[in-house]
Amino acid sequence: MNHNNLQQQPPRHPKLWAVIPAAGSGSRFSRTELKQYQYIQDQTVLAHSIARLNHLPLAGYILAIGQADDVAQNLNLAQKEKAHFCVGGAERVDSVLNALHYLSEIAHADDWVLVHDAARPCVTAACLEQLYQTALATDQSAILAIPVRDTLKKVSQGTKIETTVSRDQLWQAQTPQIAKLDVLKTAIESALKQQLTITDEASALEAAGQIVNVVHGRSDNIKITYPDDLELARLILASQQHG
């Protein structure tokens, strides 16, 4: 056996991939129009979101889209050669899991995966870089989040305030959320088996006992949920370009 050959093997550097669940019905936005396909400055919301993610050195990005979606694959997306498509599921978590299964065929179990909302087009390159570097430095999962600023009220029934909730340790989760491919896939599969309610990737990771760190994000990293949010996103993108 030639021991020199063994020593010369370069260490493998995990790659970075992005997953964008984009199969939702967007019922809170509009029953007939999907929020990710609304236009801001001649580009769809989805295209803006993907352009932001491509500030990072992505090996590729996977879009989990609806079965009847004939829009996404025809969009002029950033670094289109890195785009992969798979069919999404009934809920966000199902779309993410479908994308992770797709990714398992082309990526390494130890690769990093960023999961980002299709309708979150205002995330900054600086926040993305900080999130990625935090994950690399700690070798742990991480999410962008901001401390809760407003006074929170718990309303018991109707409109009656029951109590004021302390916000001292409360953070509002955003995306992207980053984890190792196999760690995230296993955590989501386990959570679904236990019939847990999974609203984001971190909740699945937490349930699996994984450490998830928060990285301080920005309040302008909004998710377009209601029609009013579209105008706000327009203003934010315009101010970021001129800032």
C-alpha cells in the first residue's frame, strides 16, 4: 500500500446548497395569485429571493414547486445553471423534505443546506454571510432572527387580555435557516413521525435535541404574507439599493 497517496488526499470541504419551498397556495395573500410570482422592479419576488441567496457560494439551489407550476422553470433566475426543481408537498415542511430527498441524490450528507422562504426577498448579503460563517465556525445549525421589540399580550378568549408576556428571551425567527443535510432530513422525518407541528426547520432540529444558534438579523428581512407587504418590500428593496 502506498501511504503517500493516502496522505495526499485533500480534506473534503462541505458544499453549500439552498432549498426554497415554493409550492404553497399563498391563500393569505390571494386565492388566485401566488405571492412569489408578484413583480417588484421587473422581477418576481422569487427571483429577488434567489438573487440574494446567490451572494453566497452556492453549489446549487433546489426549488420545491407545485405539481401544476409552469412559471418557476421559465423565470430568468440568478445563476440558472445551478437551479434544480422538485415537486413540493401539501405543507411547507413536506416541500422542504422533498427537496432534501432530492438533494440527498446529488449532495453529501455533511453538506450545509440553507432553507429560505420564497417570499423573503429583502435578506441582505451581510446577514447571509454572517449566518453561513456562524454555522461554519460553530459546526452547528443556525437561523436568522431578531429580538422581539413590541410588548406582547396573551389574549385568552375573544379580545380580553389575560396577561403581558415577557419578551426578554423572545426572538422572532426568520430565514434562511442553516443545517447539515443529513441532520436536517433526519430531524424533519422524526418530527413528522411524531406528528409534531413543524413551522420552521429550527423547530424540527430543536425537537431532535440539536443545538440551533440565533444570528442577529434585520427587521427589514420581511416575509411577504399579505398584499400590503408587497408595497413594503418594494420600498425596502429600493432603499437597500440606494443605501
